[in-house]
Amino acid sequence: MQQLLRSGCSVTFGVEAVLATTIPPYCSDLAFQEMSRLHNLAFLRRYISKFDIECFIAIFLSTLFSLRCV
């Protein structure tokens, strides 16, 4: 994921960028810390709180998603 973000590529669904983790946020602070770090890396250091990712939705990539490099 880090390499993908550094390269300027993003996984999108329509016009929305998608971030995902395999560890549910409620199971560990590690998942929250990693999601926060990736979010801030992808979206110009905008901080997010635990409240922002309190719930999560599992998204599996399919042909509906597109990989975009800028």
C-alpha cells in the first residue's frame, strides 16, 4: 500500500479513493494507527480520529475498481 501511494497510484471506486485494512479497527489500536498513517499519507496529512473509522466495511477489489496513476 505504501509503495502504491508513493507512486501516485490509487485504487478508486468511481471518483472516490479507497483505503482498506485486513484488521478490523475494533480489534487493535494497530489497525487504527495504520489506517491513520495511510490516510494521512494519501490525503496530505489530514489527521483522522478513532471516531472517523469506528466502523468499517470490507471491500474486495473487482473489475468495478480502477487503478489510477498520476
